[in-house]
Amino acid sequence: MSQTGTEHGAPEEHGAPGADDDRLTSVLRPVRAGNGFEEALEQILQVVRLGLVPGGERLPAERELADRLGISRVTLREVLKVLQDQGLVESRRGRYGGTFVLPRPASPGEEELRRRLKDVDVEDTLRFREVLEVGAAGLCAAHGLAEEQADRLREALARTHDAPLAEYRRLDTLLHLTLAELSGSPTLTAQYAAVRATVNDLLDCIPLLVRNLEHSQRQHTALVEAVIEGNAECAREIMREHCGGTAALLRGFLG
């Protein structure tokens, strides 16, 4: 869970000269504790994608960003590292250093993204996915699982642990599909398979982030425990939060 705070000894860059804070007010806001990293990444991606801080200009100082988002500077630096790895920002040292937004040249990846998004209503897809996932988790927990079914769910979870990055998304999909199948509704399972295919098509356009995968794994573990223990309310809430983290990443990168 992300907490507000600063790390002693870290250099503090100066704020962006001439930056209009009003441009950022509608985007940067305190994140919810459950998905701090993902929601912070979503918001800063929106700042960059929307051009609220144009190419060549500097983002607000780390302390200001962390305070606005309600996260620690450690978490903020992980977010900024992701943006740097994606070629969206660069870090400069020195008296006039800081994190600067880079110009956004067109790339084959963006062309592919636009093609995939052409006929997809992203918000509708994410909402429908959440309804199905939360419903499946609640049904499994409320109706209870036979020991054989519980073992099947545990096995699906175990396969995602320490999975190679190249295999993670496939095994993650199988875990969620297993939960849908165990709900006892073939219609729900079929609808989930269809919407998950669309979600995976979108996920393939964004990077796999180790911090996000670690967070997802903790949520997966808690979710499976809640389902097997028959705690429907807890299972639904964990799944809702889990879907919210994925949605935050997709909105951030696709915005």
C-alpha cells in the first residue's frame, strides 16, 4: 500500500518554471490506497498524453507530485522509471534538472494501437469485464466450491507464480477464466471469454510492468483465499479493486 512520505537524502529538483498548475488540477488527485502505483501511473500518463506538460517542459517537482497524488516518493520514482523506459520522459541532473517530457514521435506501436482501438469502446469493455469478474467471484464464494474445484483454482493460481513474463498474461487469463467457469454459469463464462479476448488485445499494446504484476499476484492470492473461504463480499471487493488497477493502466496508456 502506498503511503505519503519522502525519503531523506534525495535531491529535490526545482519546480517547472512557467508551468501552469491549473492545467494539472483536473488530472492529478490523491489516489486510492489499493491501486496507488497503477492510478498514479494513469494520472501522470494522462498529463503527458494530453500535453498538459508539453514536450521539452519539466514535470512538477517530485515532492509536489507525490503530495498531489498521496503517494511516497519511492512509488513516484517507480512510476517515473516506467515513463522513462517508455521514452516519454527523461531525467536530468543538476541545478536545472528534473523530469522532462519528451516529444512524442509517431511509432509503429502507436499505429498498431490506433488500429486495435478503432472499433473498440474501451470504457464499455472495461465496465463489462468488471461486472462479469466481480459477479463470478461473488458466485463462486457464495455457492461454495467442492474440494476438487478449490484444488483447480489453487492450481491455476500456482501456475501464475514465478511465471516468465512472456507467459504471464496467458496464465493470468487462464486463472480468471477458471474462476468464471467455476461460477456455474456457461453464459457468464462465454461472455467473459469474449470480453477477455478484447482486453488482452488492448493489454498487448502496453508494457508488462513488474510492480503491477507483483501487486496483481497479491490480489490474486487474496482473491482465491476469499473465494475458497466462502467470503463473497470480500471476493467481490478484491476483484473490483483488481479490475480497477488494470483499467487504470489501460486508460493511462491508451489516453
